[in-house]
Amino acid sequence: MNQPVYQLLGGKANDRLRFDFFIHADNSPKGRDHAKEAAEKALAAGVTSLGMKNSGFGGGEQNIEADIANIKSIREAVGDRAEIAFDANASMDYYQALQFGREVEEFNLYKLEQPVATSNIDGLAALRNSLKTPICAHESSVSIPGLMEVIKKNAADILGTKLASAGGITEGLKWGAIAKASNLGIYCGAMNGPWEMINMSPSSLGGSWRFPP
């Protein structure tokens, strides 16, 4: 029909969407310097929202202390000129996540994403009640059944999915409507797949978009 998909879905809902530029963690001795350099380059290019992955993501060994040091270094580099999120990729148990969350509260993260296992929705709920940092459920809320369980247990402030995991655009729209009706923040991640061409980050770093706060 020679029209953009949003027009076929009823018209544009948002003129602009926030996009997170991801800085992949480094637990080497120079990790803090690398994180700071990447954050400064992104800030100079106009980025105002930074995301971080846990060390060990994609290979290697996780180092929670290095993750905390990298977050501190990035916050020192960008000050209040950019917001920061951390994606733990379900890599911690509850007590590790609780301690980590308490350690990083001073750095004012806008979200702590999926710190505990996908199945541990009760753990997400407990963290939400114990920490000031907004908790984001991602792997726990990728599909609609998981989404509903997270909502029922008040386990998150922000919900995340990927269109390829949710079942495509139609299912993603259902997911978004449910999240919005529940008065929860929502975002859609992208990993350079054919269903997620919203991703525009360089060098295949991955990223995610979300509705403005």
C-alpha cells in the first residue's frame, strides 16, 4: 500500500522516542577508563540516555565490583547530562541483586533491568519494594503471559520486550496496550534482527527505544 506501518495501524502515536545507547561492560583493569571514554564520546555525539550490560555478557566472567566501578565512572563522566540504565541480564541471585542495587543507588539509575532469573518474579517484586531504583522486567515480561504475571505481582516499574520474542508487531501492540493500561513504563529492545529495524546504534551494539517519561 506504499505507506509506513504506523499509518496502517491507525496513525503516528509519538513524534519522538527515547533511544538508549548501550556501553558494553569491561571487567579488565582498564574497564573504568573504557567506560568513561565511551560515555564521553556518546555524550559529545548528542546521546542523553546510556545503557550498560553486565560484565560477562556475551562471554567472559562476570565481576559485580567491576560493574559498580564502571557505573560510577560513567556517572562521573556525564554528570546529570545523561541518564543511565543497567541491564543485568538475569545474572544475579536475589541477595547479589539486593546488594548491587544498594551500592548503585547513589548513581541515580533510571532503571535496573532484570537483575534476577526470568522465573524469579517474586524476587523482582521484593527488589522493587527494597530499592529506590526503578526495577525493569525484561526476560520475565517478553510475552503476554509473563507480562501478566509481572503485573499481578507488582514486580516492576518498567516492562520490556522484543517484537521478535513477543510474536511480531500485532502481538507487540497488545503487549504495549496492556502495559500502558497498567500505568507502567514500557520499552522495546532490539538486537539487530529483521523484525527490529528500529535499532540504529553503530557497530551492532544493540539498543532499545521507549516512550518518553
